[in-house]
Amino acid sequence: MGKTSPHNVFEAYLEQFQSDFSLLLRSRVDEIKLGGQMILTFMGRSIKDPTSRDCCLIWELLAKCLLDMAAEGLIEEADIDTFNMPFYTPFIEEVKTIVKKEGSFVIDRLETFEVNWDANDNEENQNHVFDKFTCGQNVSHSIRAVSESLLADHFGEAIIDDLFERYVERIGEHLAMEKIKNFNIVISMARK
């Protein structure tokens, strides 16, 4: 998903999230006794717009690296067009609606918090000194951990190191201009 994606793409991702999250809730019913608690923490977005920076910017920067590589003839642009990252960050109201509709749990508490893209760059870390390369590397490593196998399967293992070297640079440049945060949702639920 990105800002230029057709509306039906956003609908498809939302439908898949609704299906997957409902299945997760149904699957936990057998494991949790009546009144038992479940706490989940996951990335979300702060506004209803599915193209918000909360969910898309980090992937748009990766897409720009892939497009640069296509412009250099290192990968095919058609391969970029057919690549899909199975990642969806829900809006709080979407989460509430799914929990209510699925019906196995009742929400006790729902809170949100934000974390800098580079978790080392926080107000409590008095020793942190901003360095574009280090911050870019910290963020890139986390995205690489969740996406490398999908990228390698689609584009080939040979491009991965080059892709993430470019990504480190692009992330670092962006963080030098603007501090970005991940929006997270924490939900505490009791089994009905």
C-alpha cells in the first residue's frame, strides 16, 4: 500500500487484516479461560487515512530504493509492481470494531504510545548522539528483519545487501530532516 495505490488495494488489505485478526481472537478462545486476560501490542496508525505517514512512509522509502535500483537496471520495475508486503497498520476504531464483531472478548483497556523509528534516539537516552548512518542502520536492521525473506524470494538474494545499504542512507537522510515515530496500540481484553 502506498499513496498512489488504488482504493481497492486499501480495501483488500483491511479485509485481510479483519480476517486475520478475527481468526487470532477465535483461536485464543480455546486457550484462555472465562474472564482470562489477553494483552496485545502492535503497530497501528493514529488517523483513519490508510495512506498516513504512520504506516506508509517507512515502506515508501524502501520502495524508492527499489525504484532507484530499477532505474540502474539492477532489477525490473515490473517486479516492483508485482511485489506486495503483507503489512497492515490498523486504526484504533478498526481494532475496536473487529473485537466487538468477533465477540469472544471485551476490551478492558486500549491505549496508544509512540516510539521513535530509531528506538535508541529517545529522551531518556542521555548518551544518544544523532548520527545519520547509525540511526539509518538501526531502523534498516529492524525492517530488514521483517522483510528480507520476502524481498529475497521476490527479487533474488543478490540484491539484498545493496538494497539495505541504500535504505540505511535514505532513512538516515530522512531522520536528519525529521524525527518520525511508530504509532503503537496496546489492548487489554477479557474473554467473555
